[in-house]
Amino acid sequence: MTDLQLTPTEPLDDPHTLDDLHRFVQRHPRLFVLTGAGISTDSGIPGYRDDNGAWKRSPPITLQEFLGALAMRQRYWARSMVGWPLVARAQPNAAHVALARLEAAGHVPTLVTQNVDGLHQRAGSRDVIELHGGIDGVSCLDCGMQQSRATIQQTLEADNPALLDVTAEAAADGDAHLEWHDLGGFRVPACSNCGGLLKPSVVFFGENVPKPRVEAASLALDAADAVLVAGSSLMVYSGYRFCVWAQRQGKPIAAINLGRTRADPLLSLKVAAPCGDTLSALAGLLAGD
Ligand SMILES: [Zn+2]
């Protein structure tokens, strides 16, 4: 279903309101929802980017860096050892809860997230595609064995007690902004099955989203009436492409985001307000609360 009045041809002039968003969902009841780091900031997990979509700090590690040098893997795992507990302890917030409620009401057949924190599932969303994987898993690049991140944390802490008392500000992927000058003695975890190289089961920068995952999300987009982006600047192509594809299909795109998004020129509607308040109010209006 398309609505000619809402096709993304006119530039956005006026800020849109919750009522506009409510009408948008009434006209396009089956949403392809795409979420990003802005959904989880209220859970204490900081985003990567500022309101203009620029990196707040140095960009995350790339796959090439991770594979290329032991020193980079030491840096990665040291920061992860310090930062992961915060992500593991984080609780879903009002935005996650509202999206689970919208799914139960039939408005979100599939939720696609760029986040790796697992908070949508913990809030009760069932049909979730984690584009960038989940931070709760670790895989061996040599034998393929999967292990839980919690198990690896025990190994990290047992092997590197000097880092146990270090605290640092965490980042969205369980990384931490750790200043540590001598990581030469840091012991990176190895596969308990084959001794091979372990990597968290997340898509690193410089790495492609696995094709089956993209295809599953693409099918969900085909079945949707419209796109709702929540809490993402869409600066990464892996999420942005769904907006491009939606536009090609003539499906309108709405966004809830406090800052600029890469898809702003494609949007039919944009609510510049916090995700938690907006989604909670939207779920209430649609339920007739
Ligand atoms: Zn292995």
C-alpha cells in the first residue's frame, strides 16, 4: 500500500508531531522497523555518533585491523573485557518495550536492528533480525565453534587480573574507551576446542552483513507497508540501503531521531524527539489507551 501524499518527493520543512506519526501508522499499519544505537542510549549504552552523524571518538576496530595484528586483538579484547559487563547488565528501556508492544499489536511483523545488545529480545520482541549480530556470542574463525561471551569473560578475567579494577566508559558494541599503555602482556582468548582465533559474533566495520540476513530483512521490507527508522543516523550502508530500497518500491519512510540522518532527503515524516517517549505514546494511541 502506498500513499501518494506521503511518497518522499517533498523536502521536510516543518517538524512533525506524534499525531502525524500516529496517522502515518494508521495508513501504513505493517511497518518495517529499523533501529539503531539511539534506541539503547536510555539503557546506559552510549551511541557511536553525535547529532550530526559524526564519530564521537575514534571509529570502532575494522575486521582487517582485528585479523591483521595481535596487538590490535589485544587492544580489542582488553577494551571488551572492561566494557562488556555494562552491556551485559543493561536493561531494556521504554523504547524497546513499546516496540515489543507494537509487534504484539501486529504493527511490526519484523524488527531489524543494527544494535548488538540483545535488548529488543529481552523486552519481548520475537521476530528480530540482528543485522550486525549479537554481542552475547563468540565464534572460532578456524573451527566455527560458538561460545557464549559470558564464558569468554571468565577466561579474560582469569588470564588478565591486572585489568580487573580498571573502569572505563563503555561504547555501544561492548567496547570501552580504555587508555592503557602497555597491553603487550594481555592474553587474548583462544578457542577451547582448537586453539584458533576467536571473534565476537558481530559484524565489524569493513565486514559485510551475511547475505541470508540481508535477504531475510529484504523479504520483510517487501511485506511491509512503510518503513519506520528509530534511533539511527543511518550512516552505515548496511541499514541505509533499506531506505533506498523502500524508496524504489514507493514505500514511505518515517524516522524518530534527535539528529540528522543520512536518509533525511528520503523521509516523508520525521519526529525529532526521544525514541522512548515517542514510541510509548504511539503504542498507546494505536491501542486506544
Ligand atoms: Zn576452534
